[in-house]
Amino acid sequence: MATDAPRAMSQKETDIQLMLAADVHLGTKNCNFQMERYVFKRRSDGIYIINLGKTWEKLQLAARIIVAIENPQDIIVQSARPYGQRAVLKFAQYIGAHPIAGRHTPGTFTNQLQTSFSEPRLLILTDPRTDHQPIKEAALGNIPTIAFCDTDSPMRYVDIGIPANNKGKHSIGCLFWLLARMVLQMRGTIRPGHKWDVMVDLFFYREPEEAKEQEGDEAIAAPEYGIPDYSASALGPLPGDQWGAQISDAQWAPEMVQAPPIVDVPGSDWSTAPAPAPASAPLASDGWETVVEPPIAGAGIDAAPPPPSGW
């Protein structure tokens, strides 16, 4: 009797389920005439639904173009939208491309006098509306452009538009993760039929508050080497109880060293010897009230009269 065993899903079906969970299929209430071919239907609330089968095929086409470039550093992955900056950096890390996360400096692809001037062979963007400046410069430099396009995105100067939701942080992270895995599979880095060990969560945008909370949780507390309680009960009994009784001073007497006595100088008695008189001027007999003037040197010699001045 044959049993109905569950059929193993193909790689395409698994990827489409992942894109459904990340809301890649949700568009906007407006639709560009060039994006109508990728729209599956329209919901009752006016939101267009994107055909994820065509999204997966466009991802395969973009992966083939990326693999065809010999030097991965000639590929520039750019995102001015904050939700796509983390995904761009992770994608460039695993693919080997050059990331530009944040504002685009005008003239990067056209002005040769700039220090950041570069001539890439391929440009990958997150949103054609937000990244309109690099699209225009890439068109002037004949640089092919791959972009994730929503239902209301302008398609001018975009060579390969991947229909997807480019406004959600989970959608952008999922798209870059799928594109990176397809590129690594085509390069032979990931074996066919094997899962990629990198989780899709690494490509998602994280709020600054979430990052700070996670860093605080991962911080390792410093170990406490000190003893909070220094009482005898906390320290416990000492080995041998050698400090239990107080040591008397008599036990230390034999070990104490006596200082040698001072030897008296023979023929001298310091207790009765008078203090020497100071070398200053002699004092009067009645004490410190008056001071006798010192004798003038040569007082007994008659001084010669001064010579006449002639005046």
C-alpha cells in the first residue's frame, strides 16, 4: 500500500515562502506603467500584489550578471535608504563588492578630480527613487544598473529591475540575502542542495536602541575576587587555630634585641659643664635690656686730620 509521503519542496518554492514571510510581495497603491507586467493582482484596499515567481526569475538573472564579472571589486552596491544600509554592507562582505552606505556624493562616477572617483562595471541599488543621483551618473558613464523596484518606482535608466517591496526592512534584507546566496551557489562556494550557514537575520536593519540593548546584554560582568564579609564566621576556622589565643609579651622578650649602651667619654662631665658663651656682643649685667656696643677696631690710634679741601 503506497503511503502519501510529504513531497520535498524545491529551492524555488522555499525561496518564495521566505519572500512571502518577509512581505516582499506587497507593493503600493500606485503602479507605474512599466511595472504592470510584474503585478499579480490588486487587493480590495488598493495595494498591488507582486508576482513572486517573476521576482525569483529576475534574482536569478541578476545573479548570473554578477557572476560574469571577473573582479568583484568592480561592483558597487549602494543604498541611501537606512533600511538597506546594513544589508548592503553584509552583501558586499560575502560577495566581495564595494559598498556605499549612506548619501551619494555627486560626481563619484563622473568627476575624475574627486578622490572618491570610481568607474564600476556594475551598479546595484536599493530604490531607484531614493538613489536617483547614482542612476543618472551611471547612465552618463554607460554603467549597467540593477535595482529593486516597487510598483511605483521610476524605471528610467534601470537596466534590470527586480520587482519587490523596497520599503520594508525585512523585505530588503531578504532580497539581498537571496541574491548573495544565488551568487555563491553559481560561483561554487555553496554546494548545490546545501543550505547557507549565514542566517537571513544578519541582513535585517536593527534599531539603534536594539543594538545598544544587545550590547548591554552581551557585556560580561567583571568577576568579584574580594570577600564581601570579613567576619570570622565567613572566613572559617584557620588551620591549627594558631591565632586563637593572644600571644603575651613575655614570649617575645627573648627574641627582642637590646640596644648597646652609650659609652661615656673619660674626663668629661656633660651634666655640670657650663654652656659656651655665644660669639656675639657681650650683654650688660642687668640682662637683655641694653646691649654694650662692640669696641671699634683701632680706637686707641689718633686719627689723622683730613687734608684741607681748599674751599
